[in-house]
Amino acid sequence: MAEQEHKSTHLGAAGHAAKTAALAPGEVLDNRFKLINEIGQGGMGQVFEAEHLTLEERRAVKVLYRFKSDSDVAVQRFLAEAKIQAKLKHPNIARVIDAGVSAEGHRFLVMELLRGESLNDWMNRTPLEQKDIYYINELLHYMVQVCVGLEQAHRHQVVHRDLKPSNIFLHYDESFEPPRVVPKILDFGVAKQVDAEDLKLTRPDGICGTVEYISPERIRGEDSGVRSDVYSLGIILYEAMAGATPFHSTTASTILARAVDRDFKPRELSKINGHVFGRLNRICMRAIARNPEKRYASPAELAQALKSCHHSDDGQIEITDTLIKAVHGPRRRKIAIAAAIGVALLIGGVFYWPGFQGKLTTEPAVSPPVTRADGAVENRKTPIKEPTPAKNKQPVAEPTSKRTKRAAAPKRLSRAGSKSIKPLPDKAGSVIIRTVDRTPGK
């Protein structure tokens, strides 16, 4: 049934069932690998986390769909992926360890098990308004390593042809001290199958790759080389900083048409994201130039441009190798900067407050208005000197003369609607403090 469905133009329900029911966790593959859990599914097959029964090591096992095994093209691409990735031994390329066919006829690849997330998930987790300089620094750190890994592939005459964010995995490598995130390039030599619900899939008309990342020369059917991969890297950079690809549309045909139309100008990155400065904008736009000769000649050249990238237009933050390598946790860096600013403000406040208090205490006070026996109000503008209290001594009662009353008065000048404090002597000669409400109308 699955074979019959495969011969038709579109897979029906039976074909989908055959695709998804190939293998399940708990089964043992080739009498060597126990399938622990399913990591994901793609156009070519399933990927499992598996344990080697003899070595007791965890591996990633990619199994080709059974209905794909009947296609010579699919089998050739599957084997090509195994041979290419086994040959390209590089820290930034996912390593293939083994390949084979089980007794049940399942074709499989054994790869290193990666922990982390795809670049696509990492990009989509951060909204456009938060794609700031720290996010960009981290992005450049990852993309420089991707360029280095891709350069290794090109040296072996291998063109990836399907570079996209979901084919770049950010592996959390605990073999380093401290652990670090290492980008890994996936899926060499694999062309994805058409899915009407996902535009980012390979079309069935012979164009191998993902619609939004295919270079113009490949769309036109011309020969493509390493600069075609450089174009895909530029599209990834653009999408990561702008939140969408430069030729994005709701239909695949429109995307392809815009990519080859020289009159269609994609928006400048700096106009979409204010954190993208002129130099980085120019680097990205050069990478996605429609004319291959105007692009960077190799991923290594693009990596060099990204590493030397800095805020040359406005003299802000320079993105050097040291800074790129240091930015692994931009959120933590933000917290550290905020804490530093808070400490600076606190220290400034400590120095500022005593001076402010001193200014208040050194200004001469003015005695409050005094009401005479005839009912008239007399304003006294003579400054009053505040006596300095002796340490560890009880306050001494002031004499009850008028001059002493005024000297003991508080230093604040009362206002209409406020309360002033007026000293009154008691019968024993001590000073009594009474609050007098001077609100108009009272």
C-alpha cells in the first residue's frame, strides 16, 4: 500500500501512516541500537536518540523512511549524506559515525548526539524589538563558526545547497570547561520533499534546496558554486536580524520571482532593526547580492568581514574577536550592566546626600512670625543661630525671656496652609513645643 501511494503525485493517508509508523521508541535497530525516544521527523526519515547496547553510549540514529527506500534518488542522497559528513571531520559539522542496513531493511545513519536547539528556534525565541547589540554579538559569534565549518566542506569540493536556520544546530558542548555552545551544520546532500503547508521545503521540479534560501543563479538553472552557499548564509544573517527573509512572501512562486528580479530591492537592515549599524548592513547586503561575482568569494572571506565588524559609523561598541567569544549569555550581561549602573547611582547618592543635608543645615534659619499683644503680626527676619548640643548631656531648660523664646524657635519658615512650631515655656522654666496651625480660615 505504501509503495502504491509513493508512486502517486501526493501521499495520501496510507502513505502518511507508512511514513510515521516506520519505527518506534523501545525497538532495537540492527541488534545494536535501542531506540530511546524520537527526536524529530523530516522529509527523509526519523531521528532517534539511541543507546549502543554494547558500548552503552548514546547516539543519534537517523532512519530512512521505508517508502523512501524504494526510491533510488532518495537512497543515493541518504548515502551521500553519510559519506560526506563522515569525510568532513570538523568541530562545526555534525559527525557521522556509522551507516548500514538492518535485517529488516531499515537504512540508517549513526551520528553524534547533539544537545541544544536549532538556530531557527534560537532566532524565533527573540522578538524583533529584543534583537539588540547583545543578540547580534551572539549571532555573529555563531555565524563565524558556521562559516569556518562550511569553508572546510568547500575545501573538499562539497556545496551544501540547503543551508537554512533549521540545518544549523547550536550544540551545548560539555566537553569544554566551562561548557560552550558550538554550532553544527547538518544535512549535507539531502534534498527535502515538498510540503504544501511549509514554504521552506524543496520543490519537486528539480530545484534542490529551500525556497527562501536558494540563490538566484540556481533558480535560473545556472551552475552554482561556493558563492551560492555564501548567499544562503547572507539570507540567514538577514533573517536573524530582521525577523524575516528579504524576499519573504506567502507564496513560493513570489519568493522565487523576487529573488531574481533586479528591480525588487529588499529593505535595508538598518531601517528594520535600529541596532544594525551601517557596516554590518553592508556586509549582509553584499552576501545576498544577486550577482555572484559581487558576493564574498568564500565563507572564509565572509567570516573575516564579520569578525572585523564594528560600529564604525557612530563609534559605539566594537565587535572584536574577544567580545564575540565572550558573549555567550547576553541576558546575564544585561543584568550585570544594570547592576553596575545601580551601584554607581548608589555610590553617587551616598556622596550627594551628605552634601545636600549639609546645605540644609548651614543655611540660616528665620524666626516665625510673632503675634503681639495688640493682635498685629510682626515678621522677624533676623537669622537665628542653632545651638550645638553637647554630647551625652541632658538638654538644659531655656530661660523664659522673649529673646530666648525666639532663639529656641525652629529654623523653618512657615507658609500659609502649613503648620509652624512655636516654643512656649512651662511654669517650671522648661520649654514646651506646641504646634500652631496657620491654615487660612482657621
